[in-house]
Amino acid sequence: MDYDVLVLGGGIIGCAVAYELSKYNLNIALIEKDYDVADDVAMVNADIVYDGIECKDGLMAKLEIMGNKMLEEVTSKFKVPFKRTGSLIIAEDEKSVKTIEDMYLRAKDRGIDNVEIIDNNEVYKLEPNLTIEVKKAIYSKNIGVVSPYDLAIAYAEVAFDNGVNFRLEEEVLDIQKLSKGLKVTTNKNKFTCKVVVNTIPKDMYSIDTDKTYEKEKSEILTYMLLENEYKNYFSKVVFSMKEDEKKYSVPTLTGGIIGASITQNVVDFSTALNSVSRLIGNINTESIKTVYHSNFYRDNIIVDDSEINQGYVKVMGRNYSQVTLAPAIANLICESITSSLKSKNKKNFIDKRRDFYKFRELSIEEKDQIISLDKRYGKIICMCNQITEGEIIDCIRRPLGARTVEGIKRRTGATFGNCQGAYCLSKIVSILARETDKKLTEIIKDSKHSKMLIGRIKEFNEM
Ligand SMILES: Cc1cc2nc3c(=O)[nH]c(=O)nc-3n(C[C@H](O)[C@H](O)[C@H](O)COP(=O)(O)OP(=O)(O)OC[C@H]3O[C@@H](n4cnc5c(N)ncnc54)[C@H](O)[C@@H]3O)c2cc1C
């Protein structure tokens, strides 16, 4: 067999599974079609860590509760930005009061602590900038905010350092059962293995002919990232439960807020703005840094390990709380595989991420000390977010280092400032070309055909 376990898909779940399995004496590879892991994780680096209150399905709630608890430990161990902000689920009208009262009783039934129903005065005390009408609200201290991309990268880096082989830029074409083990065919190779963990959400392969799951119709989420005067505007995640206009707000880990509106279909900018404004108050459009639409999935996630004896585990469905669920799902899958393969713990497992500096968060003394060791930390590349050349080089040279401009942006935060890369993008492209020994015209933004520079406009000997 080529591998004991093949993990297919390098999203947050695939990376978390690779990390959990890397604690055992197993020969593991992860196959991902893109240039980087976690390429599909939400672009705004502030996901809600749910607490099991809001979801209707009991099993999903259990996974959220588990994931919520586990994330606190994982994020502190791997220095991933995480904050337990708390949340307010607001009833603006009488119909919604009934909804949140039912939700509260369900939370109590599920044994969820740190949750209470509060009146409008208490809500305004907790969020003084809130202007919408409040009848009642559920206040939960459990909800948090996490950087999903940092989390996925952290899982992947530790898994990589513990021997997982990350096969990037390789697309899975099929999975088949053999008389012993399984065969995975990619666009580059054919592999045999004892176990496949398939986390690829959309594809059905030869092995999946008898598998079905119920997909819910996805809705559309419109996100607006608000900065400047919205810095520290809300301290908590705020959900409005109004049935005909679902909207929420998330405090980002860098101080702004996200205003989000959920609709059945894609809406134009002004409709989304009006909806978000009804939660946040009149929005100064000059403070909107980014707007984007995305599908909002509500499928129940099914971890199907019914064929573990034949070596197949499949994760089915897509859900808005997948980042919260990931640690719990990874734990379940790992238990199922290691007991089936009777795996032993790895003695030399290192549960630590290689150190890195977030330069702008350091004191002057710490900055001086690092610059005296490496002058490149004294050269600011992204002026808006104070990201140094040293940090950019480190993110390229680290385990599973960035190979695309998007990879650098997500790892360091460069170009996410007010100028959106107008000042620093060309410098980042040059550093990436130099560090990876490529031509400038070979550097890509994200995917295969997304070249940053199409070609020269004048034929000089050097660029
Ligand atoms: C707008 C939005 C907001 C969200 N907000 C939250 C939130 O607040 N809280 C929360 O907990 N979660 C949230 N989520 C959920 C979460 O960000 C994503 O759903 C999650 O990242 C999906 O994780 P995944 O690993 O299961 O799937 P994916 O990230 O889709 O991973 C699958 C991977 O498989 C790869 N792949 C696909 N096909 C192949 C192939 N043939 N061969 C090899 N590789 C392949 C893909 O490139 C991808 O990397 C949100 C999602 C969205 C879209």
C-alpha cells in the first residue's frame, strides 16, 4: 500500500483530520487540488464559533458544543486569533420573542450553560451602539470569533511537521474499492491505501454510488466589512431573529465589524445595505471596505463511517458552522480510523507550531531585538497593516509556505489595509518571485490561470 490513510480535500475539515491522525504511527497524505490548503474558507477572517443554541438538529448541536470547547484549547496552543465575545440573539417583534423563548428552552434541554434571556435595557447596556428595537434577547457568553484561515493553516503546519505528506495541485478523479484497501486516482497519480477520508464536498465518485444525503437549498449571504468609525462598535456577535429579514453582525478580530444579510437570492448592493443598516444603524458607505456574496449552507453534516471496515469515511454536506464543527468531526473520524487500524500513538509527536512574529503586535523593545537579528523585519512592505518583509519571507519559507499572492495575504494580513494593496502588491509579487526562484510573470494570485502579470509592456533586458 502507498499510504495507510489518504485525506482528500485540504479544507478546514481535511486539515483538522490530518492533524489528529498525525498523532499516530500512520503513513498519511492529504490531496488538495489548489495551490494552498483552506482556499475555500471564508475570505473575511472572522468566523463565528457557534455554541449549539441556534441549530435545530440535536446531533449538529452536540458537535457545535464539542467544537466550541475544543477550539479554545487549539487556538491558544497554535496562537490562532480567537476571542470569546459572547452573543445577543435579538427578538425585534412578538413573533421573534416566541422563537427565542423556544430556543432558550432547547438550549437548557441540551445542557448549554452561560445562556440567559435578558430585556431591552440590559441589551442596550451590553451594546450601547445598538439602535434597533429590542423586545427581548438571548445573551450567550459561549459564542466566540476565530480566524478560520489561520486555524486551517495551523492544523496543516503541525500535521506537516509531524510527517503528513501534503500533495497540493493534485485533483482527485476517482475512488474505487479493491479486494484489499482502496484506490485513489488523481490527475497525476494512482495510489492505494488502507483508508480514505473523503472531505471533498461536491463530488460523487465510483465508490459513492449508493450514497445520498439531503441537501438543503442554500441561501445567499452578503457580507460587508466595516472599518474606521466602526472600530469596536459592537463587542458581541449580534443576530436579529426577524423572520423576513435575517441579518447579523460580527466583531472582527482586528477591530471592525462585519454586517451580514441572508436572503433567498442574490440582492443588489442597496438592498443589502438597507438590511444591514437596520441592524447597525445608518452606514457611512465610505467605511465599507469589502462587500461579497457567498452561498449560505444549512445542510446537516453527515460523517459516514459505516464502511470503515472497508476503509472508507465520507463527510457529506455543507454548513454555515463548519469551522466550529471541524475539531469535533476530526476527533470522531480519528477515533474511528485508529480503532479500526489499531494504531499506536507516535512517540515523537510535536504538538507545537513553529514560532512566528506578528510584528505590529510587538513592543518597541521586542521589535528592536528582532531587527537586530534580522534586518528584513525592519523593512515595512504593507504600510497600512505594518507587515514587514521578514514576515512575508517567513510565511513563504515556513512548512507548507505560501506559493501564491493570496497565500501571503491570508497568512500575513498584507494588502488587507485601506489601500487594498495599491502600494505593496508589486513588492509582494517581487518577493515571492525572488524567494521561489520564479519569473515575475510566473507568479499567480490564487488559482492556475490567475497570473499577476500577463507579460512585459516593453522589452528591457531586466524587469
Ligand atoms: C460566507 C461563509 C461564512 C461562513 N461563516 C462561518 C462561521 O461564521 N462559522 C463557522 O463555523 N463556519 C463558517 N463557514 C463555514 C466555513 O468557512 C466553510 O464552510 C468551511 O471552510 C468548509 O470547510 P471544508 O473543509 O469542509 O470544505 P472546503 O473548504 O470546501 O474543503 C474542501 C477542499 O477540497 C478541495 N477539493 C475539491 N475538489 C477536489 C478534488 N477533486 N481533488 C482534490 N481536492 C479537492 C477544495 O479545493 C477544498 O480545499 C462559513 C462559510 C461561508 C461560505
